[in-house]
Amino acid sequence: MDIKTASALHRLRLISVPEALSFPALLIFGSLLSRVSDIDYLMMPLGIIHGILFVIYAVFLLDVWYRAKWPFTKALLFFVLAVVPFGGLYGDKILKRDEADSVIAARAREAADA
């Protein structure tokens, strides 16, 4: 794995956790509070934050899909995980494992070349 692919994976990991937490925050604090109380001023800012994070996640996912040459099913899985509340946390766990495996493989190749 080259450095650009590794950095694309790392960027996707960095955005997956905030995106995963922004959707439940929008559901709980935005939608629920506006329905059961007079607190409706949280809906717009939380919606904007979640929308921006989701678009960034989608762009980073497309970048990783292109650079890492993922199969369509794996990219689709990560997109579905972005739509499910807290799904990005599971996606981060998968990406963390893949990132560690790629580092181990790169070190093994480095040792074999030396």
C-alpha cells in the first residue's frame, strides 16, 4: 500500500467517528427535543453539521474506493454503515484493523527487500 492510499484510509477513519456520532445527536437532540419541548433551535445547526460530515465522509469513501481498489460491495458496506446510527464506529473498527494489517505487510516487504 502506498502512502496516498494509507493517508486516504486514515482520513476516512478520522471522519467516520464524528459522522457516526452526529447522526444520533441529530436524531436525539434535534428531532426528539423539538417534538417534545419548545427547544427547536438545535435542529438547524445539528442538521448542517451532520450534512457536512456526511458529504465529507462520502467524498473520502469514494477516494478510498478508488485508491485502495476496494470491491463495490465493501464500499457499499461502508456507505450503509454511514447511514445507520453508530455504524461508523463499526466501520472505524474495520478500518483500524485494515490499517494495522497494511502496516505489518509493508514492514514485512521492507524486511524482505533488505
